[in-house]
Amino acid sequence: MASILNPYISFRDDARQAMQFYRDVFGGELTLSTFGESGMPDAPEADKIMHAQLQTDNGFTLMAADTPPGMDHNPGTNISISLSGDDGDRLREYWAKLADGGTVAVPLEKQMWGDEFGMCVDKFGIGWMVNISQPQD
């Protein structure tokens, strides 16, 4: 197996909702494991997510967890996720869903380098960049 790189996002108590949202955006299979299922059934965070993984039909893998009590959590300041490619219709659909309820920093539109590009922060505080490559003539 080749090496792979996956975004891994830390949340404060809403990893389940965030990952269900991303499943609604991208489709695919979502697996969730709680702290309680992983040997901590009596812990206050037993129902929180210890590990979540979304595997999409497009080959995206997104992982996440709730930050356990006592650990620092700084939402949105340590990660942004880039989606890029030439499937404009699909990328525009992702953009619309990610931006809904969030904040658009750069509207998805044609940029000086010729591609469509936009930046937003979704309703969970995660930064997203979408770049739609234009055909090279």
C-alpha cells in the first residue's frame, strides 16, 4: 500500500454532528467509535467520538475525533482542507453545501490564474479551499 495523507480534525464535543454533515456533503461510508466503546464506558466522555472516518466513493478520506477533556482545542486555526480538480459541477455542489451556514472568505469565482477558486469556513469552524481547474488550451 502506498503512503497516504488524510486530514484529521479535532472537535470539541460535536465530531458526530460534523462528520454526519460531511457525509451529507460528500456521500460515502461513515464509521464512528466512541470513547465508551473503546474501553472507557464510565467516563464522562463515553458517548463522544474517539475516532471517526468518512470514506467516500471519490476516494476522499476524512478523519476526526472529539478532543478529550484537559486537552487544548483551537477550532479552525490549525487546519484547512483543499478540494481541487476539474469536475466543476461536483466541486460547485460541495462548495454550496460547505458554505451553507458558514462564512465565505473568497467567493467561488474565476481568479487571475484562470481557475475558479473560493475559500469558506463551514458552520463547524473548518476552513475549506475549492479550486476548479480550467481546461488547458
